[in-house]
Amino acid sequence: MLVSDADMALHDVALWGDRRMTGTTLDDYTDRYASRTRGMTASEIRALFAVASRPEVVSLAGGSPYIAALPLDAVGDMMSRLTVEHGTSALQYGIGQGTPELRERICEVMALSGIDASAGASPDDVVVTVGGQQALDLIARLFLDPGDVVLAEGPTYVGALGVFQAAQAQVVHVPMDDRGLDPVALQAALDDCARRGRRVKFLYTIPTFQNPAGVTLTDERRDQILAVCERAGLLIVEDDPYSQLSFEGEAPRPLRARRRDGILYVGTFSKTFAPGLRVGWILAPHAVRDKLVIASEANILCPSGFAQHAVNQYLTTMPWREQIKTYRELYRERRDALLDALRDLMPAGTTWTRPSGGLFVWMNLPPGLDSKAMMPRAIAARVAYVPGTGFYADGTGAGNIRLNFSFPPPERIREGVRRLAGVMEQELATRAVFGSPAQPFAGPTGQAGVRPGGDVPGPDLA
């Protein structure tokens, strides 16, 4: 039964966990690992995510697009024709930068957001990557030395935190509010790092429909953030996977559409087409492009030729703009279902963001509740979410939950919220009787290599 499976997962991790915590010697390679791996530890949370994929669990923990909304028969026919007509090139090695044809299509996609030739966008400066994740990894390889500081929104994308941790960088979180990243707080973080003699390499930001918070940086603040970074000579890494998924008019223009220098722009087809193809890109300053290509060739030789041909064919022969409209309508309906359920069912003291696009809602729990400690009981109640601790480098965020609305249908979303609300009410009742539990570990912000990485989900949930 489901509860015993969850308990078994917890028991296994507790009994056979990291030898540095338990004193066991199950891993004979511990003394041989590089120091940068010391944050790569499992936890009970990761074990529970394995249970969360069961059909009886309502998962509000995902980060995946609703692939069933694609015209799968037409996509299948396209793939078959691709193999027959272009197999000799699609199945062969390619060039490290990516095919010229796809890089041209990528520029057409970016132009819809205002990143066009007038903004300095050129196929020559596009580097095709294995999804947005490899793009972040390449940027980290190029720019980060151990001990360097990356400024990032708090909270921020868990996959980026993993990349920066692997590079042995220190992440310093900059606060957000409902208008996005706070430019005053950004300047204060820069000043504080300067006083401490810490070297800040870049600002990592998801300004549009942010993961996990769902908030969007306002136009006014975009200009202010650009001004702060320009004065400081600070590089910006703009991660933009969600901007085409706007529910209320068009999203604000990306930072890269407003300034061409000092910004590395990361895009992906994982949220608007097919994450399984793993195709993303970097639009880089011309001087940086060659190093990105060399780093990518050392890492993967070349991106998948078949995946690139598939995306190129999709953008060339299929009504992809109409498909994005379909996704917008679908996700707007599911966003509304989640917001309505939260309004109707959540206990007093709970608050949440109201995203105007993207895939996520960020929830603030009533005082005293701990999203990580509550997770096993939520799984027992057959509902899953991602605890807020996974989105901070220092493991804070226990008072927060990320909820996804892109995958479950509206009726399942409401049922999931009903189950979650029941768990929270039980936790509040227990707290009223016995008091608050001990708070989880929260290390100093930005401490390198100390992030409790096991709190984060796998790639299907990130």
C-alpha cells in the first residue's frame, strides 16, 4: 500500500544513507570523490519523490509541460518523414555550435519577444545546447572559479543551484516581491560583497514567470536592474523558458531585448514543444561565443543532430504559434483552477502568488508549518508538492511550497489542494497542542558546498 511504500523509502534512506552521517562504509569510494561532490547527498525528500509519481498521488510537484496537448499524430508523421528524408544528416555527427538552419529558426523565435536584428541578435551568436540546463553548465564552466559569488533571486531555480554548486560557487540570494527582483536589494548585495572582498561574477535571473515563485519583473524594475548591473560592470545571465506562456497579454520584453551587451540569454524548447528532445540555446556576446562552443565540444562533442532537425522541422512545417496559444489557454484554465481551490480550501494564514504566466504558484504556509517535515504526511494523504527548501542555496524556505498547475487537469488540481489543505489543518492542530517542531537546518546564505542538495527533486520535477 502507498503509505507503507513511503515509509519504506524513508526507512531505506535513514538506514543506508550517506556514510558520513551514519558511519557505515557501504560506499568504498567516498575518500576518492572530488571535494566538489560533498553536497551530492540523498535525503528522505528525494526518496519520497519516487513515490509521488504513482497514479493515486495527485502531484502538484511537477515542472513538465502537458505533452498530450501536442498534435502527437502529426508530430509522429513529421518524425517519420525526418528519418526517411534527412536521416543521413540527422543521424550523423554535427557541428558543436548547432546547425545553421536551427540557429536561424531560433532567431525567428526570439524576435517575437523583441530580441531581433535591431537588438544585435544573429544566428552567428547562437549556440545550441542540450536544453537550458547544459546552457547554464557551460556558462558556469566559462565564468566561475571556486569561491566566486553568483547573485540570484531568492528563491530560484533548483537546477541552476545544482550547476553553481558543482562549480563550487557561492550563491547569494537577493529578495523578490510581487514585482520581481528588488533593485535596491541587488545594489545592497553588491555593496556587501564588495565590503567583504567577495568576487561577484554574474546575476542569474528568471525575470518572467519565475520558477519557482511565478512572479514577473515589472518593466520599471527591468530598467532599474539593468542600470544597477551596468554601473557595477556585472554580467547578467537571463534564463527565459516561460515568457511565451503568458495568460494576460504579452510578457514584458526580456532584458536582452533592452540591452545587447553584458547579457547571456538562455532559451529552451522544453516548455513550448518537447523537453524529451533536450534542445536549448544561448545567445551570447560575440566574444564569448567561441569559448562556449569549445566548452560544449569538450562536454558533448555536438548537440543531437536528430533533435535539432526535429525542432527545425517543427518550427518550419507545423503551426507552432497556434500550439503556443493552445498551451496558454490550457494553462490559464489550470492556473485559475489552482487559485480558486487555494482560495476556497486553504487554512487561514496561507498566502500565495498569482502568476500571469508560466507553470508555478509559490505558497507561504501559516506560521509554524514546515514544508519539508510535512512532506511524508502529504504523500501518505496522496498529494505531492516541492518543499521550498530546494530553492535556496542555504536550505531556508521551510515555510514555502511550490505548486505546479501545468500537468493535472482542473478537477485533479482541486482534489490535490483539498488533500493538502487537510494535511496542513492536521499539522496546525498538532502544533496547537504540542507546539512548533524544531526548525530545520539553515546554513549561512551563500556558503559553498553546504546546500542540502537531497531536498531537490529530479529533472522531471525541477
